Amino acid sequence: MLSWDAWLLENELSVRLFFFFGILCLMATWEGLKPCRELHYSRWYRWRNNLALVFVNSLILRLLFPVAAAGVALSMERQGYGLLNQFELPLVISVFVAVILLDFLIYAQHVLFHKVPILWALHKVHHADPDYDVTTGARFHPIEIILSMLIKMLAIVALGPSAVAVIVFEILLNGSAMFNHSNISLPTLVDKFVRILFVTPDMHRVHHSQKRYETDSNYGFSLSCWDRIFKTYRPYPEDGQLGMKIGLTELQAPESICSLRGMLILPFKRPSK
Ligand SMILES: [Zn+2]
């Protein structure tokens, strides 16, 4: 019988698709039944464009990086390179450590994409979404996706996580991004409890506020500790979850923030003032 890690490596694509569509459907249903905020645009209009961008990104990643991040990890593992490959850790422990280290990397990378103007121009595509729901979590410019993949591959070379750890991390990151961008609110007590460890939708929504000091907070995607440790944590939006304005003040024209073409050319447009 296959061990769980060997099984995961063999069934990687089906497991990824299962979690992607499973969490997408679950959160979409939850949003439909009990939305936190009223949406400004119809789901159909934003979703077909946001999901088209996800499709373009997946295609580009498959074409540019056929071995993907897990492939790089596998090769590092075989050659014994990278920090974690120097230790004989039990598999579960090494996966746990690698997932935490990679989650920190995503936090640091996210801060960088806010602080460096040329990177912010790309990351703006994610923030320009005028509504906040499960598809916002997957809406990134293809160049940001390519840069993220390159950064991740460099981190894998340095840290040496196992291929299984990389797959587990990518599935968790993808799932938590869809969960914490969804248009739902956990009951107050549950939210308080969950955000001790994990990022909740109410916590991450603050990051999508039109107020810049709120946008520059709550960078975490999965674990909530990084924002607390690095003092970028902001528990609630000043105007409340229902009163806060989502998106970017300077970008409001639906064609440039919602259409696929608009999103693709957004980073290259001069700011209109
Ligand atoms: Zn951001």
C-alpha cells in the first residue's frame, strides 16, 4: 500500500482540483446564503472575468514551469540540497516546519509587493476588485504570479522542503486565500477564536479597504501570527465591516477593474489625475 506522501505525489493534480473546486463551491454557497456585504456588481460579471484570469494564470504557469515548485523540491531532495534536507526529521514534522516557513515567506513577499512601487503596480490588480468575495482570492496579474513562482522556487532551493510539503503548502495557501477573501462573516466568538491562529475573512477584509493605512495591514494569508509579530495587525476596519469601502479610490471605472483586458493592462496604465 502507498504511504500518504507517495499517494499525494501520484494524485497531485486531482487533489489540487478537488480542493480548489470544493472550497470554491463551498464558499460560493455560503456567500450566496449568508453574505456579509452587499455586492456592487453582479457575480456573473465579475466572476467570469476573475475566473478567466485564473485560467490564463494556470495556463501560463503550466507552460513556463512544467516541473512546478514541487518538481524543484523533488530535485533538491534527491540531491540533498537545502536547509531542511540536512536533517533527518520525521515526515510530519518536516512538512509542518516547511509549511510555516513558506507561509512566512508569503507574508514577507506580500509586504514587498505593497512597498516597492513597480511591484505594487502589479499587485494593484488584486486590490482593484471593487467587491470582495471568494474569486478575489484568486485574482492576480500573470506577472505577479510568475514572480511569486520564481520567489517560491528560490526559497525551495534555500530551505529544501520536501515535494509533499510544497504541495500541502500550495493547497493550504490556495484554500485559505479563497476562505479569507470570501464575502462571509464568522460569528463574533468563532472569529475571535479562529484568528488567534488563522486569518479570517473579517481580518483580511481590512486589507482591501480603500484607506491606505488599512490596506497596508493584515498581510497574512494563512497564519495570523506574522501580522502580530511584525506589528502590521489591525483587528477591525475603522468604518466597520459594512461601512468600509472596498477597492482603490483612484480606480473605479468598471471596464478597467473588472474586465479581463482591463486587469491585464492595468499595471501599465499611467495613473490618471
Ligand atoms: Zn495586498
